[in-house]
Amino acid sequence: MFTDIVYAMGQAPKDAGGGPAGGTDAFFSSFFPLILIFVIFYFLLIRPQSKKAKEHRTMLENLKKGDKIITSGGIYGVIDDIDPTTATIKIAENVKVKISRSSIAGLRTGE
């Protein structure tokens, strides 16, 4: 008698075909928030960061003698000599420093 009550409280099957109820609709509705979060991360984090890295790489490729720069360590200088991996910068009257080209943070503007 107790089992009759338990069966009576259960839900009726949604389809008589014997397959899982809700098939593909449940699959897509459960993964939609995950896909939405990935799209938001792409446009807010990944894309701007890769765009900034591309601009920095282009700036490093276009450096030439006489450009006023600032290093990632905060040193202001003028490029005196440059080769594919290093740059020699002049930071004072008789002071030249050889640095890695990748440590150049950017070009100085407004000076």
C-alpha cells in the first residue's frame, strides 16, 4: 500500500517514447549561460589585451634612432643605437645604457 502512494505522488512521464525528456532543449539551455560568459570574457578581457599587445609589438618594430622613449623601469631616454634585440639609449650627457628592446614601454609624447 505504501508503494501505491509513492507512485501516485510521482510525476507522469513527459513522453511515452522512452527517451530522455527535454533532449536537445535542455542541453542548449544548460550551456547557454556558459557560452554567454565566454563571449563576455572575450570582448571585455581577451580581445582588448591582444589588441594592446599587437600595438606594443608594432611600436617596438617601428623604433628608430632619435626616438624619445620610456622604459618599463621608468627611465626616460633617447635611442642612440638599435638592433633587433637590444637598444642603446642616452639618458644623460655622457651616459648610455644598453637595454633589451622588449623593456621599452612606450614612446614619450608631449615633450
